Amino acid sequence: MEPKNRSGRDNFAISGIFLSQLERQQPPSPSVIVIGGGISGIAAARALSNASFKVILLESRNRLGGRVHTDYSFGCPIDMGASWLHGVCNENPLAPFISGLGLRLYRTSGDNSVLYDHDLESYALFDMDGHQVPQQLVIKVGEIFERILKETEKVRDEHAEDMPLLQAISIVLDRNPQLRQEGLAYEVLQWYICRMEAWFAADVDTISLKSWDQEHVLSGGHGLMVQGYYPVIRALAKDLDIRLNHKVKKIIQCCNKVMITVEDGTNFVADAAIITVPLGVLKANMIEFDPMLPEWKVSAISDLGVGNENKIALHFNTVFWPNVEVLGMVAQTSYACGYFLNLHKATGHPVLVYMAAGRFAHDIEKLSDEEAVNFVMLQLKKMLPDAREPVQYLVSRWGTDPDFLGSYSCDLVGKPADLYERFRAPVDNLYFAGEAASVDHSGSVHGAYTSGIMAAEDCRRRLLLQHGISDLFQIVLREEMSEVMVPLQISRM
Ligand SMILES: Cc1cc2nc3c(=O)[nH]c(=O)nc-3n(C[C@H](O)[C@H](O)[C@H](O)COP(=O)(O)OP(=O)(O)OC[C@H]3O[C@@H](n4cnc5c(N)ncnc54)[C@H](O)[C@@H]3O)c2cc1C
């Protein structure tokens, strides 16, 4: 780090007129400011720091992790943001960290489950009257749902124009009346749609027919992080220069430098910046760019969708529910269906986590925490009339929290195919990373991580060239970790 200047701030923090300050600055080794302390920002900062760059990370909140948010107030780790490792395999770029830290995974599904991150083998579904749905019916409707989805591929092939997945499902059902379901089976079908909406954090009438099944899912199924995700963040962030409570308001690009202004007026100057704030924050123009971002970037930001997913975690002093992974409520519409993840099964802690996605997740945020808990407790009591009251609860608000404004990106109907590429492409010395910048794994922790590493690498190459420094350093993150690599610890194989 450079010596402190007279104001007591280090050389990144400079107030006054930008250009005159630049003249006085003696740029030593390349410097980079990373904006956002989620997994992508921390990965980028770690990689550049390992490559001996001067790096400062500015994070708006008083905590690191962003949408990786493990809460410990129940006396056990509860992930209110990401909780699954999608792709329990060594190809997952997070595998070396997870195994190296000795973190355990509880696998909730194998590859290609119709319920995405769950298998059908450990669930209990109930109707609105509290009767348990026979397992045979759930399995049968699951198979029918898969056939309906397969048939939508034909609809996609026939139509040049994109359409909402719901519309394609209606076309399939018109053509194949034998696939239509009635009564309880219809409600179970709505539950499958509800689960699909949870995966995309979006309603089925907004999910793109063209893109919904095009994502590249890693093999190995999906594993819950039994001890929570935060240990990964903590390990990656070790010894980095991180400034919490630094909300970035303005980014100026000038003369191969960037000047970044935070809420209290402090300015930071560096050779480049990596922007990892959530897509929702960029959409809402919470950060001013001078000069303005080019049209191709602005349209990528506005055309990418942001979904919403919320969790209501309930801590009980006793376990009164069946020993299944998922407790679900079927209903006449996917909106009215619901489900609880039973953390007791995976972690041994007496906690149920209710999940809400899409419009329903937005509506939950209109309620107070207490009202939201009362609402889900009503659902639970319909399923299990003897349900106890929770002793503690947590309610997430990803859609309205000004540091996120959504849970993760999603493909809207009829949008161009190159949006993720454009979102991630740099604008001179401004680099973009984060889950929405991951072309193959958007909406995931590992995708966000990889995008941070990629942005760091692009940035590193540019600055080395610019500074005339030979390319001595490699991004060594994965190699370093692989020295301590041990197999992933997975329960429920
Ligand atoms: C409810 C929920 C469940 C999820 N479940 C899973 C899952 O099971 N598995 C999975 O792989 N993924 C899951 N995800 C997605 C995953 O959490 C994200 O893809 C990933 O964590 C995003 O990381 P990121 O670095 O791109 O962004 P973030 O983690 O959002 O980091 C961005 C950071 O920027 C900060 N910031 C915002 N504005 C400013 C500003 N003006 N100045 C400075 N800093 C700012 C934010 O505070 C934040 O810390 C889930 C997400 C949610 C919300």
C-alpha cells in the first residue's frame, strides 16, 4: 500500500479536483477498485491481489457476501440467500474451496430432476384441507409435467418468435387433451409449476420458451451447504483491503483512470474498476456514470430480467413435522401453492424455510415480517394442524432492498441472445462481473465467482499492457486451493 497522504487517507482516497489530483499521483503498480463485496467482487479482488495488484473493494453494506447471506441469529447457520451448490462435482469452480474448508454438502437431488434442486423421493404434499396427496399421484403428475415440457420443444421449433412458457404449455394441452389434469392432479401440476417458478425466481407467464432450458447445468446434482455459504466468503476475503459501508454513487472515467465517489463524498482513484453490483441496482440507475454507459451496455442492462425469491426461516424449539426434505401445499394456482424446506433433515437444526418466488415474493415484501410469518404459519397449520409457533424468524426482502433490487437475473420473453455477453463486456477500463455477467451459469454462486475471476483476468491483462509490465503473474487462485484439495463431503448420495 502507498503511504498515507496528509488528509490521513491512503492514495486511493482522494478528494478535490480529479485532474489536478491525478497529476500529483505517481502511479506505481496497477491499481483496481472492485465495487461490491459479493462472491464475484471478492473473487475478482482476491485474484488481482494474488497477482500483486493494488486492490480496494468498496461494499455498500456493513457485511460481506451480498446474496450469500448466512445468518447466525438462530444459533445455527441459516442461508437467507444462496444455499445450494448447483453442480456437486469437481468441475464446479467452488469445489476446491468447499472441500478445502471441510464444508459438508447435503445432496437434495441428482441430475435432471423435474423438481430442479429436489428429488421426488423425499417430500410430503398436502391439499388445502390438510390431506396428504398420495405419492403415486405426485409421481404420475411429475411424469406428465415432464411430457408437457418435452412437447413445448415442438412449439418452440414451430415458432420463430419467442413466447411465455405458460402460453406454450396451453398450446400443448390444447393439442394433447390427454395431458390435461383435473381435480387434485391439476393442483399437483400447479405445484410443479410453482417449483419451476422458484428455480427461475419468475412467474411461468414471464419465463422465455426459447431460453428456459438452455442453461448449462453442471453435473452432480444439487447440494445444500450444511454449514452455510459464508465460510467460503470469509476464506476468499481474508487479508483483502475491504471498505464496508462504502456505497458507490458515481463513477467517472477519464485519462485511463477511474474516479469513484461514495455516499459520504470520498473519492477513490485507480487505473480500472470492476463493477459487481447486482443487475437490479444498475437497472435502477443507483450509480451515475460519467461519461454515460454506451447504448449497447444500457440496453443489455434493461433487457436482462431480474427475478425475485424470498425466504421466511422459522426456528422452532421442537420438530413436529415429518422427516422429509420438502413439505408442500398444492392449490388451484401456482401462486397459491407453497413449500417449506426442512433444514432439520439436512442439518439437524429445527428450522423450516418457506420459499416464495416471482410475484408472490414481491407480495410477501408488502407485508411486515410478523404478517409474513403469520401468513406462512397459516399454510403450515393447514398441513399440520398441531404446528407450534416459531421461537424466532427471519424474512428476506431481496426485491426491495436497495443494495439488490431482485434475487437473480432471468431471461425475459423475446430478448436478444447476446445479452449476457454484452452485460459482461468491458467499457474501456470499467469491467463488469456478477451472476448476471455469467454467460453459462447466471443466477448462481459459482457463475458469479467465475465471472469475477474472468473480469479480473481481462483487467489484469489490459493494465499490464498499459503499464508496460511483463506478464509475470498468473491468476493462481484455483491452483493455490487445489494443493489442499480433498474430496467433497456429501451426505445422501
Ligand atoms: C433467495 C436467493 C436464493 C438463492 N439461491 C441460490 C442457490 O441456492 N445457489 C446458488 O448458486 N445461487 C443462489 N442464488 C443466487 C446467488 O446468491 C447469486 O447469484 C450470487 O450470490 C451473486 O453474487 P454477486 O457477487 O454477483 O452479487 P452480490 O452477492 O449481490 O454482490 C453484490 C454486492 O454489491 C453491493 N452493492 C450494491 N450496490 C452497491 C453500491 N452502490 N456500492 C457498493 N456496493 C454495492 C451489495 O451490497 C452486494 O454485497 C440465490 C439468490 C437469492 C437472492
